[in-house]
Amino acid sequence: MSLRIHSTAIEAVRLLAPLVRRIRRFDLSLGNQISRSASSVVLNIGEGSHSSGGTRRQRYLNAAGSASETRSALQVAQAWGYVSAADCQAVLGHLEHILAVLWKLTRAA
């Protein structure tokens, strides 16, 4: 099963790439954390889409946690002044959409 949300997550990574490069110039650790958490979103969606039952739900919950972590890390980068709200607007929109879809997937009967 291939989920459309997987493509949205890949696009979020594409949007994040230039931001992460900029953030790493100021804070290598924060940039690396964003890279790891964003990658985890995509990887867990991919794994979950080929799992079943409780394992599928757990992978989607992991993806949601990583999406939330990525969102928070971008907010921290904004707070430090490494990137602007305008810089992050598109990727944050993708992350909100991903979180909404994963919420539905983890609560489906």
C-alpha cells in the first residue's frame, strides 16, 4: 500500500534541505536533529504502509512524533533567529498536514 502522505513527507524533506543547511551554519546539532527527525517521518510512514495491525499503528505514531519534533525544532530555529517564519511557512504547512493524516490513521478502526 502506498500512501499519498509519503509523497508529502518527501516534499517536506525537499523544502527542509536548504533550511537545514542554513541552520547548521549557526547550530550544527539542531540542524542534524532536524535532518534525523524529518527523515524518520518518511521512513516510518514507509515502514508502516507495509506493516499490519499494531505494528502499522506504532510506525505511524512514531512518524507523528518525529513530525512534531521536526516542527518544534524549526520553531526553536526561528526563536534563535536562524530562519524566519516566512522561510518555514511551507514546510510547517506540510508538517501540519502530515500530522493530521497520521492522527486519522492511528485512530482508524
